[in-house]
Amino acid sequence: MEKRTTRSSSRTRLSELVSTLREDILTGKRPVGDYLPSEKTFATDYNLSNQSVRKGLDILVAEGLIEKIPRVGTKVVGASEGAFVTVKLGFHSSVTNEADIHRLLATFQKENPHIRVQAVPTSSTKYSYISEYLSSGILDVVMMNFTNFQECVEAGDTGMLEPLERNKEIYAFLSDGFAAEGKQLVQPFIFSPLILCYNREHFREADLPEPDSSWQWKDLIDYSSKLAIPGERLGFHCDLYSSNRWPLLLLQTGKKFERYEDGRLKLEGTAMMDALRYCGEMRHSIPSLLEGVTTGESELLLAKGKASIIMTSYFYLNYLLGERLSFDIAPVPHLGTPITMLLNTGLAVNRQSQVKDAAVKLVEFLTGYQAQLFVRQHTYTLPARKAAAEWVGDEKRYRPSRFSLFRETIPGFRYFTDLAIGASELADINQELKMYWAGLETEEALCAQIEKRPVVETM
């Protein structure tokens, strides 16, 4: 055990000693019957006086967790009925459906009666909230998507995250996305590539072949025109304004953002500006595309027969659970080379957590085979653990016949960072592109706004 520094107050160090011992006993790390190290050892490890250590141990004696045996030592006697530690988990509210998180937590607490989980909904789009929750100690475990993690790295906040052991049973490309400075800082939990989802009956009625991996964007435009019925349904629908959607088009061009010598982004006269212009033109060529899409709206339109094809993710397929709809999925269209955008969500442990062992235990459970298989069997979401994601057996509900197509598309998975931009730059570009593609901003103004953006130092 490392010796504690003297910068924190003796009261803080004593509280840490008591909290650590309490958690170790309640979680079974120090089993019943074991003897604790001597008071002198604790005093040295925590830079406390023997008298302070004695007072701390007396607290645990009063709680019935330990027993002092004269001339023998201090023995762990276990937790009294009702004793527990509380782990505060910050989770994206959408995961309520995407991974049935509350049922998973109920199972965890049943198997670990001395650990209670307080689930706190957080915003998946605002890293500032996550940072505040971690720094203030409000959360012990927090859910992060890939964008959140990149913002954490760019802000120099990785020191707030407890390094975790890399799990070899989880897809390596997911773990790589949450590593920095040679450390695994977030454990992958669930993931999804962008995909197409379509109404099979609409294709049969129109006597059209269903989408396949050969589809390019011109095919989508052609078929969506044939499937659309004015005043009745759209041929294709998606939210191309979302930062989890439009980067796909740029990724498929194979272009990257260029920079000036001082590090500022360069747009004017670059191949990326050509790509942005092309994406805008193609976007306007897709018939009947609605704007101002809300979460789950594309899936609702598909379920009601008001759209024939949508661009979505395995996460959002869960909006179709229980719907009486014959639907299937296909890879997203491409520009010649099959490429799709990868969405990755994981779990991080607050390095300053006072119940760190219990927090790690929760993460290990949620990324373990039991919980991951539950996600695979009860939702349409892809679990991060390979054996669970690729499980084959008796399905508990309707599942698209091409559900496992993600396995064949893995070589084409890309993050937005493959465009050579950071998370904060993505957010700024996203705002400007909305106006540019809506015709409210000229190309010259777009370039000027992006290029004047100050360089942000990243870790």
C-alpha cells in the first residue's frame, strides 16, 4: 500500500481509511475471519497517529464490522444485516431501453446484497456535466460514449478516471477507442455501427429487391423515390444534421481535414470542402427528407408505415421492440468503399471514488458475460463482449434475419476522429454545417467561421 501524502488533512486521511476498510469488508475483499494489519501499519500507510487509527477502528467496531481481541488483533466479523455501500452510477437515459439497464442493476444488487446502486440519469451530449459530476465526487461510475471520452482527453481530465484492466473478451477495436497514454480508462459496454433499417412489405409491394451491401448512395436515392408515396409515406428518413450521422458521408469520401501551420483547421480550397459541398448536394437530392428530427422519430415513422427506409443504429432498433412490423437491416450505402460510422459506449470509474472496489465490481458485472448475454437476448443492442454479441441460440423475440451483418462490416468501422478532428472541433463544425446545408450561410462564410476557430491544445 502506498503511503498517503501529507497534503490532505488528517481528518480526510482518517475518513479514507475508515471508508476503504468499510468497503473492503462489505464487498468481501476482506473476508470474515481475517485479521487486519496492525494499527502501526495503518498509521504509517495513511500518515496518521496511532491514536487517530484507533479512533477510526472504533467506528468500525461500533458498526459491528470488526472485533478487537486483546493481545491477538483486530478480526473481521462481517457486515450486520442491512449494512451496505452505495455506488452512484451516472447513465445515459436512452440506455434504459437500449440495454434494459434497470433490470441489469436489479440482478447485480441481488447477487451483491451489500452494494446498492443509485442510478443517476446524465446527458450523453454534455461532457461538462460528466466532468462536474466526477470532480465533485457525485458519481462513482459514469457512462461515456466515444465523443465524451475524446472531450475528456482534450480537456486533460483523464486523471479523473481510474485505469482499468483491459478485457480480452471485449472486441479490441472497442477497447482501443477508450484507451489513452497506454491505459484502459473506459470499459466498453455496448456499441453499434450505423445501419439501414427497412420495411420488407414495402419492398415486396413495389416489387423491388431489398437493400444489400452493394448499395451506393445513388441506389438509395433511386429506390427511395420509387418507394415514396406523396401524402402517405417517405421513401427514406434520417437525421443528417446529427453529429452521429453526417460524419459518415465525409468518412466515406476518404478525405481528412487539413490544417494551417499554426494548427487551425483549413477548409477553403481543400478536398474536404469539396466533400462537404458534395454531401450538401446529395442531401438535397434525397426526396422528402424531414428536418428537426427528434430521438426515435425515424423509427416511429417506420413502425407506422410512414417511412420505407431509415438510417439508424442497433441502439435505436429498440424503439421497434414489440411493434408488429416485418423489418430487416442492411449496411449503409457507400461511395464505392463500404465504410460505416462506429458508436461506442462504455463505463468509467471515478478515480476519487470512496467506494472504488464496489464501483469496479459493478463495471466488471455489466461487462461480464452474464450481463452482456442478457443485453444480446433481451434487446437489439450489441454488447461489447464478443462471445455475447455473436451468440446464437433460441431467440426470445423477433430478430431481423440479417442481425449479425455487423460482423462482416467490422473492417469498415470508423470513428469521427478518422477525419483528423477533435470532439470540440466536431461540435463547432456541426453548428456551422447546419446553417450551410440549410442555405443560411455561404461557403465563404462557412470557411471563415471554421478557420478562425482558435487552436485548442489537447493532451
